[in-house]
Amino acid sequence: MAGVGSVGRSGWVLPLCWTAVLLDGFDLVVLGSVLPVLLEVQQWGLTAASASLVSTAGLVGMTIGALAIGTITDVIGRRKALIFAVISFSLFTALCAVAPSVFAFGLLRFLAGLGLGGCLPTAIALVTEHARAGRSGSATTTIMTGYHVGAVLTALLGIAVLPNLGWRAMFVIGAAPALVLVPLMLRYLPESESFQQVKAERGAGGGAEAVASLFRGGFARATIAFWVTSFMGLLLVYGLNTWLPQIMKSAGYPLDAALGLLLTLNIGAVIGLLIAGAVADRVGPRPATIGWFAASAVFLAALSIKLPGIGVYLAVLVAGCFVFSSQVLVYAYIGRVYPAANRATGLGWSAGIGRIGAICGPLLGGAMLTAGIAYPWGFYAFAVVGALGAVGAALVRRPGVAQSPERAAERAEQ
């Protein structure tokens, strides 16, 4: 079924993948939305320490999921892997609503994380391979707007649902869209023609072979460089999303202004995604990625200057434009460097290593706050991380020889 009429169904790829990534964005915010309620009512005797463990369990699950499902995708195909990921994380998210203990809740968050971690690299691989020539950059950034839309919708959902229906309803509502999305994916989501061609030419290899291919044929340097860059990119995203309000509060801004700055940062993220995709399509993903990380470093360092009134909001908005879309440009760049045979594996492993950065980001901000040096040194530290991301992107080198007609076309495109 996947191979029949796939050309006619290509128009379904972006909206279906965008919706899957939107549900991924739901997960970014849902735990933060319900934790205050769980702590207030002392559900299962939850404490701040055990809540941190639950949060970490989900991130660890995402890390493993990105590594595993990203690799499996290059073996069984993008379509099957994405549908499996959506079913998996939706099922375990729904089960969180009936968790009988903090251990079970943490375990379910870990299991949901496995599917969530695999969703993003698989969706990006599928969208990249169905994008029109010269539009893979904007296709990748467009799909990532779903991530931020999901986060914003979940925050709004929490305001409406938590006081009236309670925290359990949040997980049920978050899982419910899969009841519609999965049947649509089964009916309309086509397999990537690039993957089908590779499978027909080479046959289905194993997961170990897919991972090993990241270090063969001249890809080793690019692989390591992408891992470093992705680590830095997600460290920035999660570090700032976790601690920006507290850092700004320590700088003397009132709490309501600090929370408003976090919203401003994420609004900047959506604007930046739309601009970054167009820039990457015009100048290529390599200079766009380097430039975006470098600009992130500059504007993060500039936040150390205390600005009056509207000035600080404009500064945070501009910083958000560059910080969040820098990591997305990494994904677009990966999609153009690796061939179809190991593209999803490359995306999955870069995203997985990046998730380790996602764990380290909140730890870095927390350590600086504990030491009392978060302002201004926190912004300087994050600026250094942005600069290291730019260096990592600059170190990426493509293999010198095209490896397939598809690769030759991609190289000519750039």
C-alpha cells in the first residue's frame, strides 16, 4: 500500500509529519504544566527531587529513542517507523493518566520518550525526501514550527484544563489526537521514494550496518561535527527554556516580566524558523547554520546588558530568532549531507547526542544560579556554547564523491 500512488499522496507528507511533531511539542511542556499540581497535592508523595528524576527519565527515553528508531528507520522505512513512534508515545502518554505510583509514572514517561525521541528525526527524513528541489531547508524549518505550536497550545490547554478537569486529563487529551492521526497516516502517508530505491538496490541492511555507515565513505568527520553541533544546539534550547525566567529575575526584572520574556523567546523561535528556512534555501544550509549559531552567541552575550522597557523584549525576541532555529538548521544540514541510505540514522544519532545536551543545559543553568553568578555570566556561558556550535558546523566536510544519482543531484543543487 505504501508504494502505490505515493506520488499522489506526497501532499499529505508535510501536514501529517507536522502534526506528529506538534504532539512532540506537547510533550515539551506537559510535564512542566502538571508538576506544580502534582507537587501541591503531593501525588504519590512526589517531591522536587523525585520530580527531577521523572523529568530526566523522559529525556533519557528520548535520547535512546532517537538513537534506536532513527537507526531502525533506515532499515524498515520512514513510514512504518513514524507510525510506530506516534502509536508508542501516544499510548504511554495516555497511560500516564492512570499511573499508580511515582515509579510507574517515571517509567511511563521513559517509555513515551522512546517514541518521542524517534518521531522527530524520522519526520524530518521523510519531509526532506519529499521536499521540492532546493526547498529542503524551508521544509525542515516549517515542520519544526509544529513543535513550538504544540508547546504553546499545551500551555494554553493547561490553563483551561488543570483547574477544571485535573492533571490526568492533560495526558488523555494529549494522546487523543493519535486516534485520528494514525488512521490518516496508515491511509495517506507514503514511503520515501529515495528509501525505496536504496532498498531495491542494496537490500535491507541491519541497524549496526546503518550506524557503521556514518563513519565510512568520508562521513566520519561530518558525523562527529554534527554530534558536537547538535549537543550545543539542544543545550541552548533546553537551558534557556528552563532557566531564562530565573536568570532575568536574578538580574532584577520582576517575575511577570521574566515569564513574559520566556514567551517572547519562543515567539522569536517561530519567526526565526520561517526566516532560517528561506535563508538556508537561498545560501545553503552550511553558511546558514554557521551564521545562525554565531548570531546566537552575539545576541546571548548582549543579553548581559540590562536594557530598559521594550529594549529587553526586543533583545530576547532577536535572540530567540537565532537560538532555536540554529538547531533546526543542523537537521536541515544533516538531511543534505547524508544520502538516503543512512539519512535517518544520521538524523537520529545527532538528535540522540543532542538530547544529552538537553539534559546538560538545565544542569548548567542550575549550577550557575546556585553559585550566584547566573547574571551576567550565565549569558556569557550560553554565548560560548553558541560559538562552539558555529565551530562544529564549520568543521563539517562532505565526502568528495557523490555516491548515487540522488547524491549527485543534491550536490548540484547546492
